[in-house]
Amino acid sequence: MLQATEYLYIVRDDQILSGEPIIQGTRTPVRAILETWRMGVAPEEIPIGMPHLTLAQVFAALTYYSDRQDEINNYIERNRISDELIDPLVRDL
């Protein structure tokens, strides 16, 4: 079931990522945009690597995170891959 949030472009869908906040019309979670930004990619450059997103959607995701940091940080932790599961050939890329 699609659930709107009070944030433009941000929705929850029980059928997509178990209801994690995503960009409407995509399967892109807010956490993916946040983690890209945390890696040093400027918001204006994120749509280059994720061309299905607009700059407005990127800023909406960052705004959502700004207001709900604990929630998104929890999703990031739940989806983190432990170091021992990462192939050593790509671990330091």
C-alpha cells in the first residue's frame, strides 16, 4: 500500500523495501541518496549517477533525512554489509 508522507516526492510502499522511505515512482530509498551525498558527491551531481532522479527529488531526500536522522541512520545500519562479506579485491575501492 502506497503511503504519502508530508514530504514532496517521499513515499512509503509496503511492497517496496518493506515500507522504507523511497522516492515516489522509483525503488530508490532515501538512504541511498544520503549515502551517496556522505561519500562527497554534491547534491547537484547525484542525478548524474542516478539519472532517474531530479535535483528536486535529491533535495527532498536530504530534507527528509535532516528531519528524521535517527530513522534513516537505522535503515543504513540494518542494510550495512559486514566487512568479512566484502571481497578483499573491492573492499578498498
